[in-house]
Amino acid sequence: MTLTSCLILAAAVMAIGLYGLVTRKQAVAMLLSVELMANAANMVFAAYGHFRGGPSAQVFVLFALAITVAEVAVGLALVMLLYRRHGDTTVDLASEARQ
Amino acid sequence: MSPSNLAIIATVAPAVAALLLLVVAPLRHKGAPAAWVTLLGSLVSLGSAIMLLLGRVDGGADVRVTTPWIQEGSRAMAEIGVLIDGVSVPMLIIVCLVALCVQLFSVAYMHDEPPRAYGRYFTLHAMFLFSMNIVVVSPNLLQLFAGWELVGLTSYLLIGFYFAKPSAAQAAVKAFWMTKLADMGFLFGLLVLFVATGSFEWTSTPSAQVATWVTALLFVAVIGKSAQFPLHIWLPDAMEGPTPVSALLHAATMVAAGVFLVVRADPLFAQAPETREVMLWVGTVTAVFAAGLALVQKDIKKVLAFSTASQLGYMVAALGAGQAFAGFFHLGTHAFFKALLFLAAGSVIHAVHSNSLEDMGGLRKKMPLTTAAFVIGALSLAGVPGFAGFFSKDLVLGSLEGKGHWIPWTLLMGSAFLTAFYMGRVVIKAFWGNESEKSSHAHESGLAMTGPLMVLAIPSLASGFLGGWLASQVKAEYHVHLGLTPIVASSMAILGIVAAVVVFGRGGKAPFAGVLEKLDTFSLVDRTWASGYRIGLLGIASLAGWIDRYLIDGLMNFTGWATLEGGASARKLQTGLVRDYALMVVVGVVVLVLIGVLR
């Protein structure tokens, strides 16, 4: 396993997350896609830390994971509100702000 | 009291009356109190004027009291104040006396008006007297101009007194337009004079060319104000105003302001022989033309209006001949007898409830006092020897005798004949002849109306004998001599009266009446101005309106429209859909990355 193969994997995960973010309508699915993209970035951190640098990069990954959890908490709270308001979690419903 | 204070009181008293009536609305709305306030103001003015006159009879010197006006730094551009001399004091007496008589007459004449209109009428009268006195006492041309515009405004308001009547409203607007058009000449004349000499004094001595320009421009204003050909057309229409207003403004005082201006600015006009030549001809043409039209008018007031234009033509011709004193003297006598004629006509109109000569007739038995007053005025206007008009008209004509002015002299002699002829026609038609349906119910007016007639009849008879005194006041020469002019003039007057008795006594028509009537109804001058108004003024106005509506407004509207449309199309970008925003973020990132890679 080399750095290149790790980076290609990370790019693939990123692309899958991107595709999911753009195509899915369900808020939860979009949130999952965002998580995938965040984890792809974390993988790049970890890969570089493993092959090139010291342990500091992996510490960054731990911090990033903690922050991602907080982000998911906020995202899920939004999904909950959306569900309470419309009885559904399709993000297209949340377009009142356009008026 | 010092003469300057007296002159200031004479000017300010009507202003106080007018202000009081304008500010204290109940006084004005009740009607009768307004009349008292205005009469009191005029009485104070006349009293001050008489005291000034007595001072001059005692040999008082000329007084000029001014304060700086329009200060720029330490230098005043003009002065405001009073000038008391041989021109202003007699004029002040004429204005105040005629104004007081007219206002007294109005108390009875306007009695049937509703109280508010009655109050407004007297407020305007007070304003007018103030404005006219500003003109009379002004020590320079700028203050004279201010008063000149004020009398123009009060004239407009009083012509349009019955503003609910469309013809009166139109006449007021027409008078305003015509005189304002002419007043532009006054304004430009003042500007030229100020630029050339740095002052507004009529005693300044600019170069010959500047003097010609200034006087020519001032004369344009005189043509408008004094109803000279071809700007005379507003004066007959101005008869839409109440008859006392016609007597005071449009016969005795305001229209004479043009003549007064030239008398005042005589030192300037003396430097411009070309302007004087034009004045001589304009005056002569007006005198003859207006006298011809006066012959065929059916409305008694219009006869007098054309007669006023004609007599002002005499004055202007005299001024053009360089005889300012002759013009001034005729102004004075004319003010008295024409005011008398108008007030007597008002008394008749009040009795028969009609302006038309057809509705009058045989009134001499019903209204002896009015008849006597009208006949005195008519004889004076015709220039019958012994009456006031004879002396002044004789002086005007005498000033043209010799000096190569034979053509104007002859024309004005013809006009003198016409004057006697058309006045004979009016007297015979209104007071002799058969009674009409309306005149059979007429009865003599009360003392409030006949009183002013009697007062004005005295100077109409006798003011001609004051010529020598007036000449000494303005330092002019005056000799009564039995020459060619007085003999021809008095025979013209008597011939005119005899001809009128012969022609109209049997109910006949004037010779050439058909031609003159056609000329009157076709009214070429009127039509020319009307088409000038339509094509010139309305053309420019509609062009300006087009530019404003489509070019300027169009630009503004386009800016607004473009902003709205731009906003509306930009709003489509904001779908409100989360997926679209996510896509935009992605696209944005891709673009940024591409930029980074390709650079």
C-alpha cells in the first residue's frame, strides 16, 4: 500500500460523497454524503501523516473527527426541525426563505 | 412733518390697510369693515398728498430720501426711498384723489356682491393704491419696476375679479400675458443700463448707443402697459373687471404708468432721438386706430377703453416729440375726465343692468346728475374750449406743430375729430333718443355714487387752468397762445359734435361703420397675437413638454425599469432549494480548482 493508492481511495470517497450531495433529496442522505467528503479529507491527512510526516497529522485527524461530530449534531438538529415542520425530510421543502 | 415722511405715509397707509385686511380674515370676510379700512388708508394717503402739495405751493424744494438696497459688501447696488418733486407730487394727488373717489363709488356700486367678494375687492384696491404710490414716489428705475410689476399683478387680480366667469378669467390671463411680455423689455432695459453705467438712475448718461437700447427696451414696456398699438388688445378685454376698476386702473392711473415712466426717464429718452421718433409714430397710429374702433363699439365700456388707448396715444406722441410736459399734463387731465366718464358709465350700467348701448337711451330725464357728469367728461375728452381736455390736448398738438411733424399733427387732428364724433355717438345713444325696455325702469343712483361724480367733475372742468402751475413745477415752458393748433383743434371738436348730432341724432350710422365693424370683428391684431401664442408659445411649450416627458422622464423611467428587470431576472438564481446551493458550492470549488491548476 502506497501513498498514491491511499490518495486515489480518498479521491474516490470524495467523489462518491459529492455525487450523493448533489443528487440526493433526503436531508439525511445529504448529511451522510457530507460526512463521506469530510472523511475523504481525513484520509488524506492520515495518509500523509503515515507516509511522510510524524504523528501530528494524525492528531489533526482526531480533532477533525471531533468537529465533524459537532457538525453532524447541528445537521441532525436541522433535519429534526425540518421533519417537525413538514412531516418529511426532503430538503426541497425548506425553500420558504426565497420569498 | 417733513416732506419725505409725508410721502412715506402716503405710500405706506394703503399698504397697512391691505396687510390688515389680508392678515385679519374676519375683517375681510365681513365685507363692510374692509371698505372702511381701505377708505381710511386712501384718505390718509390723500391727506398726506395734499400736505405735500401745500408744501410745494409754499415753495418747498425737491427732496430725495433713500436708503441703500441690495447691498453687496460695502457697496449698495440700488437705493429705495422717495423722491418728491414737481412730477411725483401732482401725480400723487391725481392717483390718491381718483382712487378715493373710485373707492367711495365702489361702496355703493359693489353693494350687491357677497361679503367675502366685497372684502376681497377692497383689499385689492388697497394693494393697488400702495403699488401705484410705489411707482409714483420711486427715486430710481428699479423701485419703479417693482411697483410697475405690483400694479400689473393687482390689475390681473381685479380684471379677474369675477373669476367664475370664463370670459373674465380669460381677460385677466390675457392682460397678464401681454403686459408681462412687454415688461421683459423693462427688465432687459434695466439690465443693460446697470451693466453699462452701474446704476438704475434715470439721470445717468450712458453712451448714445446704450441710451438708444435702454430707451427702446423701456418703451416696449410702455407699449404694453399703456396699451399702445400693437399690444393694445388687452385693454378692451380688461373691461370684464368691475366698472370702478376700469375707471381707476384701466383709464386713470395704471395704464398711465407707462407715460409716467417716460416722463420720469425723460433725461434718458432725451439722449435717444431714434426711440423718440418711433414713439411719435406708435402714439399717432394708436390714437387714430383706437379712435376708429371706438366708433363702432356696442359696449359703452369698450368705447371708453378704446378711447383710453387713443388718448394714451396722444400722450405717447407728445413724449415722442420731446414734450414730456405736454404728455404729463394730458395724463393729469385725462385721469380726471376719463375716471369721471367710467364712473358715470358705471352709474348707468348699475341702473340698466347692461353694458350695451342698445339697452340705454333716453336716460337724461331719469338720471340728470349722471348725464351731466358724463356730458362734462365727454366735452372735456372731446377737447371743447374751456374744458380741461382742451388745454392738454392743445398742448400735445401744439408740441407737434412745426418741426417737420406735420403728418402726425394732421393725423392727430383727425383723431380729435373722431374723438368728438364717437363721444357724441355715446352721449346721444345713451342719454338722448328713445327709451329701451331696460332703460325705462332706470332711476338715478344714490349720493354715494353721484357724490364722487360731482367731485371728479370739478377737475374735469377746471384742471386745464392749472397748466401754468404744473409747468412751473416741472420747470417746463407753458404759453397759451392763439395760433393755428388751438383754432383747428377746437373747430375739430365742435365739428365732431355737430357731425355726431347730425348723424346719430336721427338714429343713423357712422360713415365707414361697415368697414370699421369688419375690422373690429376680424380683429387682425388680436388674431396675430393669438396665433403667435398658439404657434410660438404653445409650440415651444409642447416641445419642452415632449423633451421633459419622453427624454428626461424616459431616462429616469428606463433606469428604474432596468433595475427592476435586472433584479427580477437575478432573483431566479435564488431558487431557495438546498440542492441548488450545494451544486453551486461544488461548481464554485471546481472552478477555483481549475483556475488554480491551469495557472
